[in-house]
Amino acid sequence: MPKMKSNRSAKKRFKVTGTGKVKREKALRSHKLTKKSSKRKRHLGKATLVSKAETRTVKRMIQA
């Protein structure tokens, strides 16, 4: 049986922390920034964790 392949796009977008949580970057920070407030842009720049419901799915995609 062949090896399982990891999802390469997911592997580039997510990182697993030391405690096993999955980290991601926020969306909507690439363009049309003039209408967004400084506070909103600042918060979009910070990484956050993947929701508990999606963690298992993401981990399965990035393993292998």
C-alpha cells in the first residue's frame, strides 16, 4: 500500500505548537486595507489558534 500524502497547501498554512494546538494566520490582510481601521489591521496580523472542531481535520491533513 502506498504512503499517505500530506496536504501540501495545509502544511504551509498551519503549524502545530508544542502542546499540540494548531496555529494559523488570519485572513483579509492582503488588500483593500484603506477602509480597515488600524486596530483591525493590527489584530489581523497576529496568529491565532484553529477552533477545536477543526483541529482534528487539520492535523490529519498536515501529518505524514
